Amino acid sequence: MKNKFLVLLLILFYSIFIANAQHSYVFIGSYNFSKSEDTAGIFVFELNEKNGQLNEITSVKNVLNPSFLTISQNGKFLYACTDTKTPNAGSVSSYEFNPSTKKLTFINSQKTNGENPVYLSVSKNGKWLTTANYNDGSVSVFSLNVDGSIHPINQFISFKDSSINKERQNSSHIHSTIFSPKEDFLFLPDLGADKIRCFQFDSSKNQPLIETQFPYTKTITGSGPRHFTFHPNGKFAYCIEELSGTVSAYNYKNGKLDSLQRISTHIKKYDTVLSSADIHISPDGKYLYASNRSIENNIAIYLFQKNGTLKSIGHQSTFGTIPRNFAMDKNGKFLIVANQKSGNMVVFKRNKKTGLLKKIKQNNVVLKNPSCVQIYQY
């Protein structure tokens, strides 16, 4: 009887611990066009895992145009592309997040040597940060300290290509930096050159980017590769092509991409340049989601086939305009969209069986020009 009581007591304490220990926080960057003590650029909300409500807990001022955010593997540090959309400027900034005090504290910033940084990735071991500089088509690599601070730039490589669209592809425009599943390669979608560039990544070297046997994969002319992601099984990769409104699927092995499929992200066909934006795969590896800006303002939803190809199963309105960025929590329960032009954050509950999305009736969260959203569970 005594042992049974102790077991029940332990279960009760464990349940309370789990309930109190798990908290999901949503980090949002915005184009605030003002670096002052009066205008916030980074916002932190707590996501209620039961009803999907967003509750603001803190914000950061004195930061200019944080266009993209990423969070370290351990959740301690947040890194931001800063000083974006500013002539002859571009930087990366680091912050420490304390889930106990719910405070986001500035650590330091470093120049990228490139203009208009729009994407960054942090290695799983927390030692490296890579940044895509859009305007001048370059990539910057920084080493990181254990306290989350950023060293001055370790490596900088720029590209000088172009493609068919004279307005959008007059020069190289690196739009994202994505580590391979084993982090032995780094992929750089180049919207301006219609190429997905690739470098070997050697974490032991001071300048980790090394030329590889397959320096790039050529995409369809005028497609404009933008964001890129790998399937959880590591065998397939997917690139959303901004200008053509398509997703290209690839077989992946040892730094090499082999074309597998190309599929439209839109409901209809359009005889115009499009503006697709972001791409993510559900944690269970069953569904892929891609956002369309401008004409349709929706999320395209695909079901994975066994061979890595995609089957379109529907589209979900984002209830706003210009869905630049979106994110899913690690359990795949919620998907949150940042509608840049309309300025509203929309939370969807995801049906894990069907992959479809349902808008949650939540408190109205309106932010000026939200550019990026990231979710981390502590």
C-alpha cells in the first residue's frame, strides 16, 4: 500500500513538473525602419499549447530591421539579421533569452561585410553562424563563443552571376544558408543566378567553406530559388522558387542534388512573375508547406510520397497579405504565419492526420511589417 502511494505521488509530481517545464515561446522579427528606444523590432510571445493564444511577454528596441531570426540548438541564444534594407550596411546580432525571467538581452553585433542580410543559420554544435546577404549576393561565416557572442567575420564569399529576369536577376542574390543534415555541406539558393550553390563545411577549420566537386545545381531559368529544406530522413531536399511559384524536389546524397520533381505552389496558373516565399516540413515528415505572397496569399500543402515526390492536397488562406514567413512548433501541432503587409500574426492548428490547417480564434496580434517567426519549446 505504501509503495503504491509513493508511485502515485511520483506520477503526480512528474505530471506537475512536465506541465510547468514545457513552455513554447514565439520570436518575431519586423521591419521597423527605426533604430530607437521608441520602436521595437523583436517581439517575444508565449504560445498557449492548449488553445493557441499568443501573449506578448517582452520586446527589444534599439534594433533596426531584424529581417530574419534563428535560435541556437539549446535555446539559449537568438541571432538576428540586422541593419537590413539599409544602404552600405548589414549586421548580425546576438541575444540571450532567459525563459525563467522571460527576458531577451542584447549580447553583441558584427558587420556582415555584405548588404541586406536576409537569412541566417546556426550550427547544431553552436560554434558557427552563416548569413545570406541578398543585395550583393554573398555569404558570411562567423564563429561563436560559448556565451553566445559573435566573433568578427571568419569568411566572406561573394558571387557575380545573373539570369534572365533583368529586374530581379541582374546579379546574384543569395537568399538563404542551409546546413545539410550532417552539417558537412552548406547550401546557398541564389535567386539572382538560378543556382543552388554548395560548399563543403569543415567545422574544424577557421574558414570552414571549401569548394566542392559539385559547386552548384542549376535550376530552371527564371525560377529564382529562395528557401531550402531537407526531409527528416536526409534523403530528399526541397527548394521553393520565388519567381516561378514552384517547389523543386531533389534526391540528396553527399552534397549532390539530383532533380526529382517540380510542382506548382499555386491554385491557378499565372502568366506573370510570382512571389512564393517560405517552405517547411512537418516534424513527422509526412507533409510539406509552402507560402505564396501577392496574388493568392496562401499556404500550399503537400503530402509526401514514398519516393520523395509531392502530392498537392490543398491550399489554406493566410487571412492576410504577404505571408513572408511561417513556422511550426516541434510537435507539429501549430503553424504560425507572419503576414508582412497586413501586419497580422495568424495561428493555425494542424491536423496531424490530414495535414490540413484550421485558423484558431485567438487574440488579435498585429505587428508592423512582421518579417520572421520562430518557435522554441523550453
